[in-house]
Amino acid sequence: MRIRLSRSGGLLGMPRRADADTTGRPDGAELERLVQQVLAEPDARFPAGPGVPDAYHYTLTVDDQPPVEFTDPGLSECQLQLVERLLGDGA
């Protein structure tokens, strides 16, 4: 499975991106599980309310599927785990 996660926004506006191929990775099965759970979640692209200034915006692309978008704050536990695994702690 090919996974691309990009982050934009934030106070400094510094984009970050991670590309991962789960084939042969020691954590490949866990990444695939997290991705499948994130893809199965309801659409979180447009959170209720006016939003938070300087919030992080994430775009997840898996293989050739259409991208899924979500915004922090308000990440689900699966989204948070995926972000931490791919972009690192404090991402």
C-alpha cells in the first residue's frame, strides 16, 4: 500500500509530507490497519463551527484513491496515531 500524508497550515505555515510504502516495513500491517480505519471514518473535512486559526490541515492519499482530508484540532484517535507514525511526534 502506498501512503502519502501531507500537512499544511499551522502558525508558521511550514508544510510537511511523508510517503510510505507498507511493503516490507516492520510496521506495515499496523499502518495499513490505521489507514483502513481512517478511510472508514465519516468525512471530517469540514468541522463544525468557524474553525481554529492556524490549524493543521492533513491530506491523506492511499494508492490511487481520492484524497481524504481532516483538520486538527478534532483528530480521531486513528488519525492522530497515523499522523504521529508518519510525520513523527509533535507533528
